Amino acid sequence: MPTKTTWKVRARVEKNGRYAEYDDVATLYSPTGVPAAKDVLAAQLTEIVRQHPHLRGGKATGTATRIN
């Protein structure tokens, strides 16, 4: 059975004065147990760059904190 976890995620990618950010709660279902905070943040940053390809190679910052 997958493990459900909830995370408060704040992620930002910026390049050449342009940026995209995510600041919300994410609910994840993982078949292999509880993911690490760095994995949750990496997944969110990957999603930002996928949606905004012009930011690829920019500065990425953020935090992920497990709520439950």
C-alpha cells in the first residue's frame, strides 16, 4: 500500500531576471515509503523547469517540510 505524506513546499527558479515559483502544500503517494525532503524539492523544481523551459540552467532555491 502506498504511503501518503503531505509537504509544505516553497521552490523558486530564476534566470536572467525572470522567475517561476511554487509555494503550496503537496500531497505525495509513494510506493517505497516516505521520500526525503530533498527528493520532494527536486521533484517540484523539475516540474517548474518542465513548465518553464526558458528557466533551465537558472538558480534553484527552496525548502520542503513534512507536515504529516
